[in-house]
Amino acid sequence: MSPSPKQTGHTRGYVIPIGGAEERRGSSKVLRRFVRLCGGKNASIVIIPTASILPDTGDKYIEIFTRIGVSEAVSLPINERIEAGRQDYLDQLEQATGIFITGGNQLRLSTILGGTKIAKKIRRLNAKGVHIAGTSAGAAIMPEHMIAGGSTGTVPSGDGVNLAPGLGLTNALLIDQHFSERHRLGRLLTAISYNPFMLGIGLDEDTAIFIDPEQNFEVVGSGAVTVIDPMHLSYSSMSKASKKEALSMLDLKLHILSKGCTFDIEARKPYPPK
């Protein structure tokens, strides 16, 4: 699933995956940057709390965005697939300048939203200029392919990751979250071994990448972003590996980017802070 085609006369909106556990009080640098993009005090933020089973998740983010200074923040409590086609929800999305997808269980997101009118609307709105942010599970579901689960640790293995379809806001990246905190290097490497076309992005907590319409991103937040570039991969044992067997992956390139660093996705080139 690819991003929706660019809309004539519109600039594509930012895509903003967040590694989870973003700071919600004090400086709240990631969330405040998102709000500024969406119009500041004139922003209209729609929250999609589907990934969470907690009934107050949407209300908590309404409170957070209101405290930051947003004039309008609403939550769409979509808990069943039938609700993902409600016309009033689709109309509410149409008024949004920003959409925020909360954390929780990414399989709830994919099984409830996948293929629905809401999912299609999100992609089309991004193509028309609406900015889409997602934290934790909300970040994982953004690419064409979603990391749904897998092993912890640093070594990739034959069965080290589970993949599922994502929203398709990007088809160039595979995204994992809570990356350093939950030791997820091995599962991201395993995921990349399935299709070395894609860049692997590991997001630490309270850390985001702001992907602009020209396919460059900037790192914002207190942690780091791990970028795995398999463009020059010369050998992978994935096709022959058995379950639990460690993989060989030769000639990978790895970058560690902290706040202010930027990355050109198409050129696969990192840059230091300006």
C-alpha cells in the first residue's frame, strides 16, 4: 500500500512517527512542534485512540493539546470496524489540520482500521496537506509494512519479527518504537532482511522524526534515532535461516541521529545539526 497520490494544488502534509512516551508536560517539544505545524492556537487536532483499550486515552490527549494551546481537539473513539465508516467521524477528519494516532496495540489499529473509510481518508488528507502524527503503536502503523511484534535483543534471527499491513503513509521506511529502551535492534534488522529496499528507523522514547513533503526528516526530542540502510547489503542468510537461527547480514550501514540531525530519505544521506 503506497501513499495517496499528491493532490494538485496541495503540498503533502508531514508524517511524524514518535517513539512513544513523549513528554506531555513541561517543554513537550515533540507535541508542541506538531501543534505549530498544524496551525498553533488555530490548529484543529483529531485524535484516534483506537490502539488503546483504556477508555480515557482520547480525553487525556484532548487535555494535553488544550493545555498546549490548541483551540479545537476532539477524539474519535473507534473501537469496532463498523465505527470506522461513520459519516460524522469522516466529516470531523475533513476539518482537521492535524491527526494524532495514540499508542497501545498496533494490531488493534490494523485489524480495526485497515481497509476502512477512515484509513483511506487519513491517507488522502495527508496528500492534501494534513499533518499526521502517531506515537508508539501509532508510529508503527504508519508505513506500508508494520512491525507487529518480535524478539528483543541485538541479533537478527529467522523468526525475529512479525509483520502486518500498515497505513501506507510511507513505503520507504520500516519503523520501530521504544527502540533503545526495549532492545529492538534485532527485530528491526530481521524486518529489513525481508526487503532490503526499505530503510529501518528505530525511534527512542520521547523522540520523533518530522518527515517533510520532500522526503527529508529532522530528529526532534530527547533520545536518538537509529537508521539502518541496507542499500549496499551484499549478503543475507534470511532465505536459508531456520527459526531461532542468527542471521548473517553483510555490508549494512548504520547511523545514529540525535536532535537537530536531518536525513534525506531518497539520497539516503544523513546530515549533522545546522
